[in-house]
Amino acid sequence: MTTLTHTLVGAAVAKAALTGHAIHADPMLVYTVSVLAANLPDINVPFIGLRRSFYRNHRLSAFHLPLFWIALFLIIQILLPDHTWKTILPYAAVGIVNIFLHFILDLFSLHNGVCLLAPFLKREYSITRLKDRPETIRLYLRTYTKSVLFKGELLGSLFLLGYLLTKPF
């Protein structure tokens, strides 16, 4: 999935949490945490660049491993005092939901799967049938924009945008 889709999903999760009164927190901070967390597993992409040799392995970085995030959340919960944890819990909940939604969305990938069990097993899992990654960004964009996944992502993004523009929280 693209950054736009992850961002829209993050904003939709924030709106749903605030609309349903599931959390009582500062709305602007909830939206900020939600959108940032939705894109957090891809944080290494700007730093490594889009060169093919690095970009192909971006999903093997620690940030893109579900087990890394599970371990990190457990360590944070253990190390933080109870009163601090209760203060940040609404924001942490939105962040956790968005990080794992990121991995679920990435299971619908055209060229890369998600290494769900890495670092123990580096097998990539995907709901779709994975294709070989094209040599250039231009070929990648051409194959992706012609795929059914792109059309589904476009329709999903339009739906999410419609949801975000309707009734405010």
C-alpha cells in the first residue's frame, strides 16, 4: 500500500476513536499520533533512499517487523510507571492499532509481502500473488497502476476520504 492509503487509514482510525467516544483525549494529538503511527513502519524508506538494492530489503528492517513492535510495546509498558501509562494509554492504543493495520494493509502488496515472523523466519507473507519487482521505478509504477490492487486502493482511499469529510467528531 502507498503512504497516502496508510495516512487516510490513520486519520479514519482517529476519527472513529473520537466519534465513538472510545477515547477522551486531545483530538489534534490523537490525529497526529494516529497518522504518524500509520506510517511508522515505513520510516526507514526516506533514509535509505529508493535505490533498488536497499528498497527491496526495506521490509527486513526492524521497523517493518511485527515482532519488533510487540517487543517494544511490552518493554515500554513494563518500564513506564502506572500513572504515566494511564496518561498516554489513549494515544498508545491508537498508535498500536495503526501500526498493526499498516501490516495488514501491506499483506495486499504486489511485489513484497510482510515478514510476519522475522527475524526468526524471513518468509514474506502476502494475500496476493507476489510478482517480481521491476528494475526501475518507472516500470514499477506502470505495473502497479495497471493492477487490480491499485484500483482497489484508489477506491478504498476515496471511501476513506468521504468518511473523513462527513460529520465531524
